[in-house]
Amino acid sequence: MFDYVVVGAGSAGCVLANRLTADGKSRVALIEAGPRKHHSFKVRAVGMYFQLWRTPLDWAFSTVPQKHVDNRRMFFPRGKVIGGTGSLNSVVYMRGHRANYDEWRDLGNPGWGYRDVLPYFKKSEDNARGASEYHGAGGPLAVDDIEGLRVPALEAWIEAAATRCKVKKTDDFNGDDQEGVGFYQFNLRKGLRQSTAIAFLEPALRRPNLTVITDALATGLVVDGDRVRGVRIRQKGVERVIEGLETIVCGGAVGSPHLLMLSGIGEGAELRAVGIEPRHELAGVGKHLEDHLCMPVQFKATGVNALSRLAMLTWPLRYLTARKGPLAQSPPQAGGFTRSRPGSALPDNQWHVIPFGFAPPNTDEARDPPMGGFLTILPGLIYPKSNGEIRLASKDPAAAPAIDPRFFSDPADLEHLVDGVILAREIAATAPLAQHLGDEVWPGAKVSSRDEVRAAVRTSVNVIFHPTGTCKMGTDAAAVVDPELRVKGLRGLRVADASVMPKIIGGNTNAPTIMIAEKAADLLLQAR
């Protein structure tokens, strides 16, 4: 019997494993479906994260056909490894806009306003710039600037975007004001990915009160009346139960509702439709799925990391000998936040700018990047009006769930990205960036009318893999957990990951997920 059973060793689960074992007494089991590969070359070399997609370290999900996106089954990567998706993401350190958390609070979640959560962000952080009003130093999680020379075309993009969008240049999107353009900070140090597996779990592995169980698929929670007593796992074909006084599900916005529904916790009619008898009806499980989207606009370019097969052969050696070169850097080094129109309440465009090309039309299938010099500008949709759901496709725990974000079901989301393509082109035509750019190769100059751009967006839009909201926190009828992250109507069960976000935040979601886990650890320890 453990004090705490943590299901999922991703960005949240590794934080909880560390904080809950820090007293040296609490017995904690951490369960992960994937292996201990968080130290492998491709994981630590962040420039290789694309090559982890569709490997055994990725659940490699796809959505169901998206009606409003040319019926595409859109690729939906999720980490299946210690560190979770934080072991195969682009390590951008971004918290979101301060107003996002005040909105959470105002939706009925006391204790989740910006001033409430800021101490948890700072607690995790070891920012290379040192401590300040908005940043922490000495925490487990490394936050660094780009090391070495910056890419000239990215510097030119920042200048051009600041001019065209009439925003400031900034080096801190996580301070007092998010709006502006500049270079991002990353969870990198000395060229090595700093996932929560490295930052939080590795120090905790030396503690005798932590048990880590890998390659173990969680098949269902043990529900006894209104109490959850642990989780059933399948490891090497053998099923067993891991019991705990408190079970914390950290499977992410796909895995957490999936496990709850497999356990009979969800909307009754939907569970019965796949042959599962409801144990605890909770209609919001799996609903309110939100995610961010981006649309690539690609140009031939100079002053970028031009790809050639010969140059790429040298990258592993440069990385292994000196932790330098493209493999030591995250691809989306520059970007920022601007407003789609002057009346926008918040900066609602997030930009990711990458100094190499991609193989069109989208990431739905694996494609090799094009050789040569390219700049890819990605305007993003960060406050979607569309939302969808996670459903069970089968009662078999090993079967993938049905992921249906219903992208563009609200036409305003499509129009937002059409406007983003137009603005990306205007920035590209602005000095000093224009001097670095040649022909637009995607979607291409022939795509000019608004209808043509709409069609191109439907063809090429990609998921940024920031799913949230499927076990959302709140006090309304659709909420799954309360503000203390307890699953409503059940004892001994909490959810702590991106699935509890009542509204998606404006920015990359890994840092907010870490914050949620930090706060969850405090809530658990205070409840003892």
C-alpha cells in the first residue's frame, strides 16, 4: 500500500514524484506506460524531437477525420516515455498571459489567479538570468537563453514584426507584459533537454520511498463505492493492482479522461455504448478539448540554417563533442505575441519562426525536410472558439481513444489563421526581413484570394499539440475536478495535468502543466 499512486510520468507526474517524496517518508508509486529512455540521445538533443514522432516513444495518435479541415486525420503526438510529451516537445518556456489565470479564478476556481500561481512558476524555475519579481533561480527546472550565435534571418524577422505589428521587442514573454516579439527562452542547459524527468525525477530516484514502474499500461482505476483505492496495471502481460491512499491521474488531456472512462467514470450512455458499465456518472469527462493550431508560411531564405545532407552528417558529431549546432537548439527560436486587430482584448496571435523548411502540405504523414535555405513563419491560433472531445473507441485499454477536437467547427478560427497568413506575408515584405527572403514556396504566391488562402489553411494547418481541458476544473455542471483537483463525487482521486485547465492558456502549455503539478503537490500535502 502506497500513500500516493501517481499514474503517468509526464511533465506533471515527475514533479509530483519529486515533491511528494521530499519528506523521505511518504511512499509514492509512479507508473508510466513507456520506458526509461529520457536520457537517450534523441531525447536529450532537442533538435531531433521531430524524429521521435511515430516511434515507440510516441503514442502516435491521430484525430478522427476533421469535418472542417478537409476530413483530415491530423497527427497528434503524445509522449510514451518517462518525461511524457515533455521528452519530445520543443522545450519553449512559456507561461501564458497573466489574464488567463485570473479568468480561471473568475470561473469559480479560487486560488488559481495569476498572483496565486506565480509563486509556483518561480518555485520550479532556475532562470539563467537570475531571480526577479517574475522569475525564480535555484529551482529544479533550467530556463536558458539561446546559446551561441543567433540566426540572422530570425533577428530580421523580429525587427520586421515589431515594425509591422507596432509592438515592442522583448526578451521576456513571462514577465509583466506578454505582448511583443523576440527570442524565446527554453528548458535547455548546455545543449541538453531539461524535461521534468531530468529536473525533478532524477533527483527523486535516489529516495527509497519512491517506486517507479515503467512499461506498465494503466488499464483501470479500482473504484470501491465512492472511493478509489488504486489502479490496475498491465506489465509484460501480467495484470496487478497498485493500491494507494490517494491516486493522482497525470495522463494528460488524452490519457487522463481515457483512464477515467475505462474505469466507468464519465457520461453513462457513452460508456454503455462501448460495453462499459458506469461506476460514477460525470458528464464532463473527455469534453471541452481545446488545442492550439499553426499554419506554415514558407519562403526561400538566406541567413538561415540551410539544410544539406553533408551538413546534417556533421550535426551529431558537433553535438556529441561540444553540445553545439542545430541539434542543441530548439527549432522555433523566435516568435512572440501580437493582436489580430486593434480591439483584441489580449494578444491573440502567437508566432513560431523556424530557420529551415518543412515538407508540405502538413505533418499528417512523415516527410523528410527539404534541402536548402528556408524560413518558416507560423502564425498561431491560441484562443480557439472551437472545442471537441475525447471518446472511447473501445473498452480495450490498449486501443487508442477517439480524439475529436472539431477544429474549425467555429468558422472564426479558420478566419483567424487566414488573417495570420496575410499578416505573415506582410511581415515578410517588411525591412529588414525582405532582404533575406526569396520566393514564397508555401502556400505560394498563386494562393492570393481569401478563398484560396482558406483552402490552403485547411490543407496545411497543424496541431501544436497543446491539448487541454478534458477534465476541467470548476464548480459548474461540466467540471470534472474541483479547485483542489479532486474528482467530483469520489474520494481518493485527483487529476493534475493540462486536462484540468478550465480554459486554454495563451501560449505553450508545458510550463503551466508543471505549475499545476507544483500546486497539486501542495494541496495533497496540506490535506494530510
